[in-house]
Amino acid sequence: MRIEKLVIPTPFPVGPINTYLIVDDPLTLVDTGPKTDAAMEAFTTQINQLGFRITDIQRIVLTHTHEDHCGLASWLQQQCGASVYVHEWEQENLTEHGRSRADRVLLKSAGVPEEQLEQMVGHYAKVKSFADAVEKVVAYRDEHEFVFASGSWRVVHTPGHTPGSSCLLREATRTLLAGDTILKHITPNPVLNPDPRNAARRFPALKNYLASLERLRTLAPTLIHTSHGDVVTDFEEYLARLLRHTYERQSNVLNLIPHTGITAHELANLLFPKVKDITRFLAVSEAVAHLDLAAAEEKLRVEHRDGVDVFFR
Ligand SMILES: [Zn+2]
């Protein structure tokens, strides 16, 4: 089954995104690029170079609903009429495109001061403008099979980077389309999100992410197409590096906690003193994820003080 890569520019620090065309019947696009003029132009040029038109696309599958992945879904759907598939936990992000990742309650519980909180919310309002709401959305679940004329791709739900993040697995060749779950040169950020099962809570991103990696390990993929950067062909080694990095950061985090306790925002300032703008939100996300993991493993305890979580050793 032929897979073609379209490299689409994004306005985000992560750089361009790889979207994939599964050239089979039905012709299926995995992820889309953000809603910008440059992305529309790059997409159109590259799909034409592959010998197709946008109107030939018959199915659009999204690995998750970050704007660089879903932004052009509505624009494409209006031209080709294809349904857009996404994990059920992120369906509302597409149909309403209103749910904000910079959720005020969650940011407050992370200890982000009021003024910075409004800045973060403002930044995310801008990020959201890189995607439109999508009309025809079909939710998929773990283990869903996308059937093609010459075989199938199976959904492996890999929560962590986002709650609904999913990979597609072609078992015949142990090939994985990994979205942002596996990235060659950077560690995927466990982004702060409400828990889809209880929006008043935050999603335990890092705990879920580590479980997702263990699950992927049992599937032993040999070729992993990532959304940013190169393919990964040495998954076991990759995983060993990633886990080492994660546990080094965990112990670093534990060592930074003063006896007076710490909020995620304070920890983010210690871990990443220089970052600004959108990256600040990601820094807070990373701090929250590590503190939550340590608390889940009973290495820390949490006190809730006026809506703010303070972590103690
Ligand atoms: Zn993402």
C-alpha cells in the first residue's frame, strides 16, 4: 500500500507538519496542515505533483485535533466531500472548535497568576484561528479498522500528547502512522487538557503517555511515520532514550521541590526560565504532567489551596 508524504508549512515553533496520503481505495488523507494561505498552496501543489486533485480525496483521518493537524479539514471537506474521522474524545474540538486547551480553571489550578493566565488564553484564541469547525465528523474508537481495497489500518488509541491522540497501524508491514505520539528529534509534549471523562479534572497526560508507549512496544512497529521530522526505524532504542529522558526529568523535578511546596507554574519557571508566549503554556503543561505523575506514584502529595494545587515531597 503506497504512502505519500506531503510536507506542509505551519506558523508554529514545531516547524512543518508531515501529512500522509494513503494511496489506495478509498484515497485517504491522514492529517491536513493548518489553515493558512501558505499551507493551502503547499497542499494543493504537492497533491497535484502526486497526480491527484483535492477532489479525489475520499476520506480524512485525524490523529488528533491540534491546529496543524486539523486546520485544513473543513477547507478540504468543502471541496472533496469526504468525512473527517477523529477519536471520540476529540470530536467536539472539531465540531465546535471551541474547547480551549488553555482552560482557565486548569491553568488556575496549575498556579498561573491571573495576568499571565489571560495572556495564555489570548495566545490560544489566536492559535484556534488556524482551524475552522468541521461539519461531517465521524468519531472512531480504539481498534477501529479503516478498510482499504488492499488491506486495513487499525486505530491504536495512544492518549498522552492529547487525550484522543491515536496512531494507525498496518499490521501486515508493522508500519505506524504516529501523529505526534512519536517524534524523531523532540519529546512530544504532554499538553494540559481537561479529562474527557470529567472536564472538571485535568487529564493525567504523562501517566497515559507512558502506558501508550508500552502498548506500542508490544506492537513492535518497524517503520514509524511521524508528523514532524524523520521516520523512526529503531523504536526500541528510541523508547529507551525517551524513557531515560523522562525519568531524568522526573528526578530533576523531585529535587527542585522545596519543603514549602511548589505549584506547576513555579516549577515551570525553574525548569524553563526563558520561554515565552505559547511555549509558556507548554512549559506549564510539562510541569503539570510531571507533578501529576509523581503524585500518582505517591512520590508527592497534593494540597488544594483556593483552587490551586500545591505539591509537597
Ligand atoms: Zn499535536
